[in-house]
Amino acid sequence: MVDLPFDTDGSVPTLQRPVLAVEFGDGGTDAWEQGFVTLSVETGLAPAVDVVETCVSVGKQAPNPAVGDTGHVSLGYEDSSTDLVFTGEVEGVRYTVQDTTRIAATNGGATLSALRVNQSYEQQKAGDIVKDLAGRAGVGTDTVEEGVEFPFYVVDDRRSAYQHIAALARKSGYLAWFTPEGKLGFAPFVAERPVQTFTYGVDIMSLDVTDAAPVVGAVTTIGEGAAGSQGQEAWSWLVKDPSSVKGGAGEGAPEREVQDPSLRSGGAAQSAADGIASAAGRTGLTGKLLVPGSPAVVVGSAIEIVESPQDAVNGLFLVCQVRHRFSKAEGFVTRICFSKTGDGGLGGLL
């Protein structure tokens, strides 16, 4: 292990010894500690698939997991408890002649990405559809909120179940992700308090932030069907005047019009417009942060950056992607991709 000279609360610098607890299959934690060489854990918002990649040495005492073995990864420091960062199962094992074995593990995101179904839903909320898809994949769920209600919605096999879940989250103004326990979450982002605060010049190793011009200002969504204005059973009607299935959100230029046949009521169209505008605001200012290993930071949570000389870089940010890297040679570091809530560009969200 390598001592890293920093203090997580940003006060007096100290020496902390990083530790990990890995266990997949029959190999216990001791075997992983003896055979471990490197480890990376990468997690992200849907439809990105979380993955663990680890390299272990070959030997009688080294772990020897097989495809399908379940397990978990926890990271932390010797003078405090470890935090669970990943739960899943081994997806692949690569054997080499360099006396090392490379192991890849994924969670339910991979299962949902492999699932393609053709299914229609009538008078269902987004959360109900998400739960059904998760159940078909045998994936456990964490918090799954209701989201927008659809008079009629079709899931087809042109996209994976996980891509459909990401689309449902966007239309509801929600996020979708997997928790460290390997369960699917589907809920709005609420930035009440950060899971960790990082101080410029104290515990930030590198910081790269982009403040981009808005790609979308005002967005208008236009659906099909007459549910709501002509009764819920009229979802299949095609209206001559689309004003009853139109929603709008955001302001300013450039304006964007989105036509979506799955929006078959005025309420669904407005919810989708709000969700798209919210996603647009989160992509105006984005960045990457490299810090000493921070296992408490998870996707879908909020972090805070303080005391930066650039005011735009200070504040609360949504964690979109996390990569933990643990190495006997280089220690324990965490790279965080984040975005800030506010007005701004939309990128490829539409």
C-alpha cells in the first residue's frame, strides 16, 4: 500500500493508508489483498454501464473467480471504515502469460443493456414501466419514483431496456443510475447537501471545467393523441390542433422543437419539456475533478467545490460519472465528472 499525504477534511495534512476489500466467488478478502495489483471502478448515469476491472497476480494464494461469480468492492482508509462502491458479478476473465489475470465485473446495467423487449403499456407511470423492465431483467430496485404518466407507451427492441429507462428518466426530469448495492434508482436530482466538499489548493489534484454557450434555450415538445382533452381513452386519436399535446419550458435562443409520439397527453408533453430543459441546464457547465480517493462520492449525488479563484467553479454539482483507481504503485485516486444546474446547453440529450 502507498501512503497518501492529505487529509480528507482539508485541515492539517496527514498520512492515510488506503485499503480495499474485494470479494468475488469463493476467494476471500485475504486472497484478494495478497494477489491484488490494480483496480478501477467506473460508474455513471444511465445508460452507461458500471464496470470493475482488476488485475491480480497468479499464484496458489491468489483469487480465482469465474464468470457469474457475484461479489462486491469496498474502498477506504485504514484509520476509518471502508465504503461500498460496487456490487455485481464477474462478466469476463482474461488469463495472460505475464503471471497476471484480468477480471471484469458488471452490475444490473449490463443486464438491462442486454435486454430487448417489445411491450406496450396503457395508463402506466414511468416508474411502473421501469419496475417492470427491471423485473424482467431480474434487477433489484432502490428508490423508483412515479414520474410522468403515459396514456400509452411502447417499449420496442430497437433500443435496450436500459436505454428506454434513460429516456423515461429524461422525460420525467429524473436521473437513472445504479447504487453501490447494485440496485436501480429512478428519481429526480435534489442538491440539498454535498456528500463531500473539495477545497481548491487543498485536496484538488486537478480541475478542468468547461462553461459552454447554450445549445438550447426554449424547448417545445409536441406529442400525438388526444388523451386528457378528449378523455384518457382517446390516446390513439390524432389531433388536428396539437396545442392540447404541447409543452414548453426554458427561455431564450436557440429554440428547439421536439416531436415525440409517445407524448399522448398535455401533461406528458409538459413533463417532457420540463425534463429536457432541466437536463439542458445541467450541461451548461461541466468538468472533471481529480482528487485523493473519495469512496463516498457516488453518481447521482452532489459534491461541492469551494475557494476556487473562478467563481463559476464554486458551488454544488451533480456527479455524473465516477472512476476510482486503486494501485499498489500509485495509491488511491478518484476522478469525478460533474455538471452544474442552471441555464445552458443541451448537447446530445435530444
